[in-house]
Amino acid sequence: MAPLYSTKVTAKGGRHGSIRSEDGLLELSLALPKALGGSGDATNPEQLFAAGYAACFENALLRVSREARHHFTDDEVEVVAEVGISRNGDGNFVLSAALAVTLAGVDQATGEDFVHRAHLVCPYSNAIRGNVDVATTVTVR
């Protein structure tokens, strides 16, 4: 099946290099985070993954809520994605993720249901399911 959308990003220099999308809209320098011994003066792959995951998950959440006939406004939903890197028992690098979702205008049970259903349809969640531990928290206000 052909993808609905695809893009290409070229990386040069690894974690101390740069990235550039084929259309030139994304062009960034990269740096190893200070916590990993780097300069920390530029973005890193974990920040980029967290940004993409937060945006994609929020869109999935908006979709499942619309399907349930609930329409959030932009200021009623916030998704904060935290991506961590650590070592597993074999010494290999692994990622972890946490999604903190804040919703307004729904009760706790409805919010948790929307987040559960968004986790089932979000492409990022589906890509890492079974490979990356993802913790979710839901706060309603």
C-alpha cells in the first residue's frame, strides 16, 4: 500500500551534525545533550522525537474525540511528550516515553477513554508499541 505521505530528512555528522528535510523546511544543527556529555547547544534526536510524538498524539486525540462527537478547542488540549534514553540490561540504548495529557471540558473517565483510543490510532504509538515503554497520564481541568 502506498503511503498517504512520506518525507525525507538527511542527517550528516550524527549527534554532532545537522539534519535537513528534502523541502528545506526543516534544517537544524544537532548536539549531544549536556546530560550525555555534549555541549547541549542544539537540538537532539530525542527532542525531535518528543515533538513529533506530542503533535501526532494530540491530532489522534482530536480525531477520536470528534468521532465521539466531542469537539475540543485548541486551548482545551495539551500533550507533553517526554522521551528518555537509557541502557537496558544488555547495555544497549533504549528509549522510553511518557505522554502527559491535559484536557478541559470532560470528566476523568472520558478523558482516559479518549487517550486510550488515541494511543490505538496514533502512528507514533503504533510504531513503538511493544518496543518502547510508554506511560500516559491524564489530567482534566
